[in-house]
Amino acid sequence: MNRSLEKLGLRIIRLHDLRHGASSLLADTGAKPHEAQAVMGHSHVDTTMSVYTRAALQAQRDALDRVGALLEVDETDVNN
């Protein structure tokens, strides 16, 4: 099977990798941490959020943009 995937130019993904993706998609769609925990079947929400869930790249950019907006200096304030 791996050779077939390589021929098609697809990367090899383990079944377990899909759990990480599912957890991240749940977070991206606005699922609350405890909801994601229940779906994933984890006994602790920390496992779901710290091990399985990754912030989407766009969400990371948006968060950094919000920080940048807080740190922006109004040029009219600096020159007065």
C-alpha cells in the first residue's frame, strides 16, 4: 500500500494521525473542549487539548494580528 501511495504522490498517514486531525477540526468548528473530549473518548480534557488539538494556521495568524493591533502605535500620538 505504501508504494501505491508513493506512486500517487500521497503521503503516508497513520490511522492515529486522523485522531489529531479530528480533534483539531472539532476545535476549528467551535466545539467546546469538553465536547471534543467526549467525541475523542479521552478521560481528561487536558489530553484532548494539549496532545491532540492544534490551532489552525489561520487561527494562529488571527491571534497574532490581534496582538499586533494592541501593540500598534498611533503616529499622531508619537509626534505630539
